[in-house]
Amino acid sequence: MPILDANYSMVNHEEMARAIGLKSKHIPLLIANFIEESIAILDVLEEDIASRNYEKIRSSAHAIKGSAGNLKFNEVYEMAKEMELSGSKGDSDFEYEAYFKAIKSAIGTISL
């Protein structure tokens, strides 16, 4: 799968709420929590990629994938899924750094 270019600066809270079955008033808190948790996970993931710790890469990518999927940040979900699968195989040819940068960039576009 190619690296996806995602921009979530125009997230529609009403649509997101409908998609995940919640009231729109809860969306800003969920997004804020996602951003906060993702930043912490990305810090760890960056270190794991640098040290080529594939099991930890898998675990961190899995955490981001799950949260992104729950909130319908589909591009982040797909990229994290690819990273998770590659980490679980110990695939040394996978472009971990490029996917990391794309995921981090996409999360950086999310606005409340």
C-alpha cells in the first residue's frame, strides 16, 4: 500500500459522531484524547524504529491503528496497519520512517 496523504483539518464533528454512534458534543474530547495519546505513542514509535525493535513497532502501530480506526481516521488506520503487519514479520525492507512521518503529519492536521 502506498503512503497516504491525509488532511483532517476539516473534520465534521456531526458526521464523525454519526459514523461512530455518539453525540457530536463528545467528539472534541475524543479527538483531544486521540491526539494526546498518539503523540506519546509516536515518541516511543520513533525510538522503536530507530532501534529496529520490530515487536515494539508492531505494538505501537497497533495502538495507533485501533484508535484511528475508532475515530474513522481511515488513512492513519491503513498506514498504521501496514506498519503493524510489517513489524510483526520483522520486515527490514519496509519504509518505517516514511510511514512514521506520514502518520505523524496526518495526526498533526487534526483540528478540534
